[in-house]
Amino acid sequence: MQQEPEICQHLTAVTDIKQPQDYVCEECIKTHSSWMHLRTCQTCGVTLCCDSSPNTHMTRHFEATAHPVVISAEPGERWLWCYADQQIIGY
């Protein structure tokens, strides 16, 4: 029987899910760019575009701030992703 991997400390530390304030990438708006999907940072609450988007703003945000956990800001999607540990869980 294979044991399930432990959930990382970054994901287990999230106790109150920050929901997006607006369904736009705050950085893409500034440059009149487009995005595919949105993610909301669980440290600061900023909503930015995903890696399928041309500008990959959320990954850049993680690299600049080390804020590890995001949620999908897409309606109907309920998951958290940890950049630091490359883990995903549903909520």
C-alpha cells in the first residue's frame, strides 16, 4: 500500500481563503495585455494571470515576493497551489 505524500506546510498554513476582489489580472490591465486564467495570492490577495497567459504574472509575483500559495480565481475551481513545494490540493 502506497502512502499519500504529506501536504506541505505552506498549504496547511492557509486557514482563511482570500477570494479575488476583481476578475482581472492587475498587471495585464496596466499594459493592456490579455490573460488566460487568474490566480489569487493567499499571502497578499493580489490577483494575477497564470502560466498559460503570455505574461505569467503570478509566477513572477512568487519569484519577486516568495509568497508561496495561490488559489485558482476561476469560477467553479477550488484548489490551492504551492509554488515552493509544487503541490496542489482541493478545498
